[in-house]
Amino acid sequence: MMASYVFRLASKNMWRHRLRTGLTIAGIAVAIVSFGLLRTVVDSWYAGAELSSSARLITRAEASLSFSLPVTYGERIRRVPGVKDVTWAIWFGGIYIDEKHFFPQFAVDAETYFDVYPEFVVPPEQLAAFKRDRRGVIVGRKTMLKNGWKIGDQVPLKGTIYPGTWSFTIRGVYQGADDKVDEGQFLLHWGYVNEKIKAVLPSLADRVGVFVINIKDPGASAAVSAAIDSGFRNSLAETRTETQKAFQLGFIAMVDTILVAIQTVAYVVILIIMAVMANTMAMAARERMREYATLKALGFSDRFVSILILGESLSMSLAGGLLGVALTFPLAEAFFSATRDLFLVFTVTPVTLALQVASSLLIGICAALAPAWNSSRVRIVDGLRAVT
Amino acid sequence: MSSLISIRSLGKTYRRGNQPVPVLLGIDLEIAAGDYVSLMGPSGSGKSTLLNLIAGIDKPTSGTLLIDGVDIAALPENDLAAWRAANVGFVFQFYNLMPVLNAFENVELPLLLTPLGKAERREHVETALAMVGLADRMDHYPNELSGGQQQRVAIARALITDPTLIVADEPTGDLDRQSADDVLNLLDRLNGELGKTIVMVTHDPKCAARARRLVHLEKGVLIVGGNGDGH
Ligand SMILES: Nc1ncnc2c1ncn2[C@@H]1O[C@H](COP(=O)(O)OP(=O)(O)OP(=O)(O)O)[C@@H](O)[C@H]1O
Ligand SMILES: [Mg+2]
């Protein structure tokens, strides 16, 4: 009974200054939303790296990613002990309509690519149709939707690396096995591109960007990687083999400093709103000094007064916090669609949600500490003399 | 008559920084159960200080203060709060109602510290508000009531737990003549009909005359009406 009474009194007190309380709640909501979005940005970068198991290796040119490797390496890699499947891909980089309509395009080995990437789920009859048509492509669901395509559509691309105008026919659509899979890729026949380019630009022929390798024992990834790279040591094109995860983390390492900064900002935002809220609560408690003293004179304990202030503070911070959590989802959605090409996934994780709620609680508790302590300590006679 | 309040050489010294400020200098006073005492004196003479000591919201520096045999100065803070809740009704100059609670809820407040259930509380509150003539204003908030009405709500709050002692610090200080009379009439009834012991601080001789007994304080010392003189 007392608890519900405290809660009612606290929430009534909270709305005595509608504007002040409204602004404070809005401020907390903004802080919690920012915190959630910033954390999700960081999470999403790392989620990209978690995409696949360490059972998959990537072999690329030692010099740099922009160098290519001869396709003949594929056969030699396949013979390295521990290797199960090998496929390859190279960046195609064609332009559809204009640069704004960007989606990633890879020329892949049609026969083997989907064996190595089982998380790209393609209906068998579509896969068969793709393998039959050398100008066929398989496109991720997301890119299909974005462009309003359907199976059978012709997609013209203007070549950049591979000159000329290319035309492809959509033969299939792939879906991710889970929501971490990038559903934006446009996958075409490496064999077809290779054959056409041989005639005009022989220097580009028979080259691939990366070999993607599935190994038999994920625990042996280090040994197999070393075996592959040693096979090409002192050759014209030396290789670097690493797990797909390490490959992606390498990308991320560049932005690591930025991520640390983002994470720091997320926490600083919480600290700032905590200070603002503490000020609000201190003002409120000072204004009510005489009321609290009256309650104490009537026989209510110091603790009751503290709890009243804590209850008011928590009501305010949780109202702001829950509003913030509720706003995080639509805003994350909007953020994701505004930055389509930056993130593979952009999901607000349960950990982020828990941290948002925990931060709200922490804001409410910390803001109430000083005023609750002061109000419980103030002597009744001094409190009663306080002017309001 | 037996003494309800028994005060011996009571002293109170405040401190302002390092400077001691003596306010009460050895007060001796007996107040019988059922008495109605008014406490007069110039501003700063220590009236409120004495009243606060009697009400158990401040502690004396020296002397003894027994109320119904209880040495309240010796009670730990929590016990003292419980003692106040059970034994003292407060009436303040500026009413001190909770602005966010309506008349009913304000009067109900002290009952939340008792084991009474919701229905019983309602019954008590309605009786108390009827007694002060505000049965029709139960759901009014303090800012929707006149000063006199607010003070009557405060009186209902003071008597709701049926305390033996009611302390009032200038209860009419902020009221016009008519409202002041209403309040004083109520205090008369609390004393006469319900047998409450009342100690009231006032500046107004007309108010003071309504009490059974008058005590005069001057610079921390009782001048008239202390033990032995007066009535
Ligand atoms: N908390 C306090 N700290 C320091 N001095 C105090 C405190 N409370 C009261 N005093 C001093 O004690 C003296 C008596 O104060 P008190 O309030 O008892 O006077 P009073 O007789 O009620 O006066 P008034 O008629 O103006 O209400 C005053 O000089 C006052 O400044
Ligand atoms: Mg006074």
C-alpha cells in the first residue's frame, strides 16, 4: 500500500512543472536513443566480421587487395591437404543507370560458388537455370526489392574495369540463411566475363580477386593457410591467406579508432544527461523542502522522503528511457536505409536494449542521490522555515 | 489535574557557525491533560522554539521534557517519528498541505502510518472533514481552497489520528478575522468536546484570550503564566 502511495505521490510531484519535466524526459529520451544508435553502429561493424565461421579461408594477393591472382592457382590450392572446396570471385564494378544505384557485383565461378557459400540460399531450379545461362545472374533479395526486379529481367551494366556495355538476365534470387547474411550482392559468371575480355583486354583475362576456400577442420585454419601461402612463395604473385573473419577484421581495424571514439561519445552523452537530470532533481527537492519537513513532522521517516525523491527521479528517467528505447527501433530502421551500402546488418541487439534500460535506471538513481540524501538529512525545524 | 507535559529547566541553544545563540534559558512549565494554553511574546522570544521542542521536532540542549511520562528528547529519531505520528497533531501558520493531494488525501496522509484499511481510513477522513465543515470539498486541491478552508483541512489532518496533543504555531496568523474565528471555534471544540490538549503560539491577544491559560515568553524566559502563577 505504502509503495503504491509513494509511487502516486512521486508521479504527481513529477508533473508539477510540466515544461521542466517534459524537457528533461525528452532529453533523456534523446540521450538513450543516441546511446542505442551509436552502440548499434559499433555492433554492426563487428557483426560484419562475425558473419562466417573460421572454417572459411580467403586467399588474396600478398601485395594488396587491388592486385589479382591467376585463376590457375585454384587447382594448386585444391590439392593442398585439408582443403575441401575452392571457389573464386572478382570485383566486377559495373554501373547500373548511375553511381547512385550502386550494389556490389562479383564475377564468380558459377559451378562452385554456392557450394562454398551455403548461407546464400538459392532454390535448386533457379541455381540450375543460372548455371545453364552464361549471361545469367543470381541477385540478393535486398537488391531485387530495391530495384523492383523480377526473375527474367534484363539488367544492363556499364563496365568500368571491364569496358563495354554488359547485359545480364536474372535467373535466381538468393536469401540469407540468417539475418547476418548480406542480401545485396549481384553474382555473375566469371567464365562469361573472362571469355569476353580475353578478346579485347587479354591482360585482364584469367585473373581472380580472391579464392574462397572451405577447409575440412576449422581448427586447422592456421596450418592450411600457411601451407597455401608457402606454395606460392617466391612466385610472381605471392598470396596471403587468412580466415574470412580476420579478413574482415582487417578492414575494420582501419576504423577501430573511430569506433572507440563513437563508443566514448555514447557514454559521455549518458553522463551529460545525468548531470542535467541531477540538477532538475536538486531544484525540485529544494522547492519542496517545506513539504518534506511537514511529512517528517507528521511522522514519516527520513527514508520515506528519500524514497519519494528517488521514485520521482526514477519515474522521470524511466519514462525518458522507455521512450528512447521505443524510438530506437524506427530510427535504427531509418538510419539503416539511409546508409544501405555501409552496413551489412543493422540490428539493435538485446545487449544494447539492456544497456539502455540500465542507463535509464542509473540516470534516475544517480540524479536522486544528492537531493535524497540532503532532504532526508535536513532538520525538520529548518525545513519548516524554508520559504517557497 | 495530572500533568501531560512536564518541563524542567529546559534550555535550547542554537549555533550559528561557531557562535552559540541561546534561545530558551531554563523554562519550567507544567501543562495538564486537557488544558488549552496560548503562548505569547515578542518576535524572536523563542515561542516557536519551545513549541517545536514540545512537539518533538527539535531537541533541547539541556533540562528535561516529559510528555505523558515519556522523555521524548531521549528517543532515537525513528521512535520519535512514530511517537509524533501517534501523539501529536500539527497546525502550521501556512497550513503546509501537500499541493498535489486533494483535501481528502491530505487528511488521509497521517493514517497511512497506521494499520487502518482503506474503508476505515475513508470513514475517518469523512468524519474529520465533516467536523471542520468541508464535507463538500473533499476532492478540492489546496489551491482551489481559501486560506481559512485550507487551515480547516489542516486541522482535520491534525485530529485524524486522534492525538492527545495538538500544537498550533500562529494558526490564524495568515487569516482574516472571520476565517480566524472559524479556526478558533474549531480549536475550542477540539479542546472542549474532544478533550485535546492544545498548545498554541499567537501574537494576537484576542486569540490568546480564547485559551484557558496564557503563558508569556520574553527573551527565552517565562514571564507570566509559568508554574505557580497565571490562573
Ligand atoms: N534553526 C535555527 N538556527 C539558529 N537560530 C535559530 C533557529 N531557529 C530559531 N533561531 C533563533 O532563535 C530565536 C527564537 O526563534 P523563534 O522562532 O523561536 O522565535 P518566535 O518567538 O517564534 O518568533 P516569531 O514570533 O517571529 O515567530 C530567534 O532569534 C531565531 O533567530
Ligand atoms: Mg514563531
